[in-house]
Amino acid sequence: MELKPRLLITGASGLLGGNLVRHFSSRFSVVGIYHKYRPAIPGVKLIQYDLSSIDACDLDAFEGESPDYVIHCAGEANVDICEQDPNHAERQIFGMTKSVSQLAEKHGAHLIFVSTDAVSDGANEYLREDAIPEPINEYGRAKVRTEEYLLADHDLSMVVRTRFYGINFEKNSSFTEHLLRQFGQGREVTCFTDSFSTQIYVLNLADVLEECMQKRLFGVFNIVEDNKCSRFRYAKLVAKCFGFPEALVVPGSIDDMDFVAPRPPDTSLCNAKIKAVIETRILSAEDGLAVMKRDLKRWR
Ligand SMILES: NC(=O)c1ccc[n+]([C@@H]2O[C@H](COP(=O)([O-])OP(=O)(O)OC[C@H]3O[C@@H](n4cnc5c(N)ncnc54)[C@H](OP(=O)(O)O)[C@@H]3O)[C@@H](O)[C@H]2O)c1
């Protein structure tokens, strides 16, 4: 009998982790770690664990799993919560990743740490991996500290800078689902014309990560689509793809918002480095949304 490679995914109840667990479960022996919310994913081993409370000695909790690969998606993803409580950000981003990296190292597993595109001050477009990161909020600073820790001490680590969109099968709705709900009720949605990013469809990201695992890539990689897009344009693409009037998307400015954490205005990343080493096609927002629409019909 052929043994499947063992893959540990943290954040199994989140947008990214939930999609990855579903995506990989047929070809890998997947273990998903969640914290407060148990995801409803049939046929997958799920372990409840508070990763922020463990230190290296407690890692025996996962001893039986001995993973070949670890994709670490768990963490505090709310930028404003991180700003209000930097110690929480440190625990939930740096501390948790440190523990998970020790677990991966103990098993000689290839670790993929999901970082962020918010590592710069947002003044320059299409940031490359070799540019010096200059984060402007606590979330970005905690991610950069974590990246530096992994790259300095953990040879088996891959740091993935990304931003993704998709359907969250678990507790929270994604931005895309919010748009679809509002459009479905004929409601207008105000979206920023002056906030830019490069994104990737979450299951396209899963395909790219699979190739990265096969190739055992190490170091920092930006994994996003080629072209940056404003929130406003993205919302219009969603409306068009799902057959809603594009006029429901109303222009707004990020300057009108009173966010707790400052937001870099342009977090677009350059994807040339990853594209030079993988064969998986990275989809444009138009193509990614069309695939997402198909996936949605298949799963719901
Ligand atoms: N969303 C984006 O576009 C985006 C962009 C750039 C980077 N990222 C990064 O990508 C990663 C995944 O993002 P996401 O949007 O999927 O996040 P999410 O939906 O907010 O999910 C976060 C996950 O972390 C888990 N978690 C939180 N605290 C934990 C703890 N103490 N112990 C164990 N698990 C814990 C949560 O578990 P419970 O729900 O069970 O408590 C949940 O599964 C994050 O690191 C985020 O910073 C996201």
C-alpha cells in the first residue's frame, strides 16, 4: 500500500487553512489543528490545540503525527486587534510560529509559514522579496520578526507572502462572501479606489503550495497574481462574474476610514521569483473568480 505524505495544517478553521485541509485531504494524510472552532470537515483528523500556550516541551502532543510537511496558517489575522494589543500580536504570530517551527524541525518537516503582503509601508508597488521590509503596523511588524526568525535559524522553512480571496467554509465570511450577500440583496457596497493589492484565489494558492512542497522550496516567496487591483475594481469583477450590476459598487477612499491600525496604501507584490521556479499557472483575478464560482456550485 502506498503511504500518503503526512501534512499538518494549522488554522484549519480559518479561511486559508479550511480550504487547504479540504484541498489536500485526498492526496495527503492531513491533520488539521484548530483552536476555538471545530471545523466540519469529514474524513480528516482534527486536533483542538491552543498553539499560543505551547512551548518546545509540549510539542509531544503531536508526536504521533510526525509530519513530512507543515503549513502554518494559524495566527491573529485581524490587523486592528494586533494594533490594540501588540503583546497579543507577538504571542499569536511570533510565539505560535516559533513553537510550530520547533515541531517541524523536530520531525525534519518542510515548514511553510504564511506571512502577509503587509510587510511594507505601501509607498512602492510590486515589492520584491529582496527589498527591505518596512511595516507600518503591529501586525506587519510581528510578521516580519517571525520571517526573520525563521530565515535565520530554520533551514527547512519557506516564507510565503500573499493575500488571498475565496469562500470561508467555516465560521467567518470572507470579503467576497460579504460582497455576494450584499449584491444578492440589491445593496450598494462602498469600496476603496485608492487601496491596492495583488491577490490569489485560495485554491490556486493551494496548487502552488503543493508544487512548492514537491520542490521543497526554501526562503521567501511572493505568491500572488501578476497585476494589482483596487478593492473597488475587485468588487466590480465579483459583481460581473456573478451576474450582479456593477453599479452596486460605489467608489470610496481609504482616507475616509478611521481604522485603528494604519494601512499601507499599496501592498502589491512582484511574483517573478515564484513564477521562475514553478509550472502551476497563477490565475488572474478574472480567471480565479470564474474558478471560484465553479467550485462554489460544486461544493454547496
Ligand atoms: N486573509 C488574507 O487575505 C490574508 C492576507 C495575508 C496574510 N494572511 C495570513 O494568512 C493566515 C491565515 O489567514 P486567514 O484569513 O485564513 O485567518 P483566519 O480565517 O482568521 O483564521 C485564523 C486561524 O488561526 C487559528 N488560531 C488563532 N489562534 C490560535 C491559537 N491560539 N491556537 C491555534 N489556532 C489558532 C484560528 O482557530 P479558531 O478559529 O479555531 O480559534 C483559525 O483557524 C494568517 O496567518 C494571516 O495573517 C491572510
